[in-house]
Amino acid sequence: MDDIEIYEYRRLDLRDSFIIDGFPSVGLVSTITASYIVAALDMELIGIMDSVYFPTVSVIRDGEPHHPVRFYAGDLEGPDGDWTRLVVFLSEFQPPSNLIKLICNTMMDWAQEQKCSCMISPEGLVIEGEGQPPSQGSSEGAGEDNPQETAATAPAQLPAGEKTVYGLSSTSSGKDRLHRSKIPIFPEGLISGIPGVLLNEGKKRNFEVTCLLAEARDNIPDARAAAGIIEVLRNIIPYLEIDLAPLYAEADLLEAKMRGYQKISKPGGKKTIPSPSMYG
């Protein structure tokens, strides 16, 4: 795309790789998921996505400056010498509505050029009718004053009980993958923002895009929902083994850190420094 470009620091063979989308979502579920996976697997930074329209910030980690949209790669090794390559896009900023389709098309073009296998988009799920006003799930008028930019909403009649991670996919192969992993299909609702556009683009291009939806607290970083997503990812991505105990143990600290990044990335945001933690 002319307005958004991908720069590769290192060129790798990414054929049949799995890609995880880590742009902010409801409860920052996708960003926390991506950040934790990158840190837990010590993944290598291999490139960035750049645009003149992206926020003018640098994310400082371990004394090193990082672009607000970057992607990492790592290999997951199996017991018999088999392996799977994983790519994770990670960002702390909420893209405005006019950039969402451009970002998604850039990611999809790149994934297809690399002959990747599947793109997975984690998302927070807000259940309507549970003590809160119904969310509209629309990107119209969204932005820094509208936290529902990447909202996923569902009717209140979803199965009651413990919080569940739901899934849906753009292709029959993706649906088969969800069935094999015993992930319930998301029956009805609205998915907007980056996950919604990725699903639509995946269906149009016959490219497998799978969205995983975890019930999450609205407008509050939800590390526990992200942990639920990662538990499901371990059933989908071969050889993905991650210890989730630290994520659960430091959920409050990580949620505060992500909230701080979200404030900094907004225009005119307060230039405070979030408390350091072991993640990202």
C-alpha cells in the first residue's frame, strides 16, 4: 500500500507460518496476548509497519527505541524435530477508523506474499445486557474518544456459566481447525475494527483468518481474558508451549502498564512512564 509500508529488518522463509494480530482491541486483549507471547518465547524483531499517519512516539524497552507497530518471529520446536514458525504483529496504539482497512490490507497482502498459513486475531467480547448499555460494535465516529473502535459484541443469550473463548473463521479449513480444537463457534453478533475487516478480507481472498473472542471487561485492560486466549492458542498452533502462571500472577501490573501505553499513544496524551514489568 502507498500509505502504509512494511519494512523487514530480516528476511525469513515464512511459508506456512501462523500470524497473530496484536493491534489493540476490547480490553486490550490482543495487545496483551501478543506482548506476552513475544516476551515468553523471546521472539526476534524482524520488521516494522510504518506510515506518516502513525503516532509520533517511540516505545522504549530495555533502553532500546521501538516503532509503534512492529512484528516478531520465532520457531516452535516439536519433539521429533518438527517445527512451526510463528509471527506476531504488536502495537500499543489504537488506529483511527480511516486507517483500519489500509492496515488490514497491508497485513493481508504481506501474509499472502509470504505464503503464510493462517492469521489469528484475538479480540475482547462484550456481552450485551449484562448490567451495561448495549455496545454498538461500530467504527463510525470512533477514535480516541470512542473505545469501541475494535468492539466485538454479542447478544446476551450466549451460553451462561464460566467465561468461554469463542472462535470463527473465514474459511472451511479454519472452521475445521476450530472444531478439532473443540472451540465453540461464535453464533451471532458484530465484530468491528481490525478483526472484522480481517475476517471479511480473508473470506474475499479465500485466506484463513481466525478470530478468537474472549469475554473481557469493557474499556479496562484485561490480562485474564488474554490468558484465556493463549490457552486456546496452545490447542491451535502446533508446539506452542507457554507458562501462563506469571501472566495470571502479574495481571494487575500488566493491565496498569498497558493502560499507560494507551494514554501515551493518544495525541496530547500525558507523557508518563508506565511501571516496568517482565513483559514486552
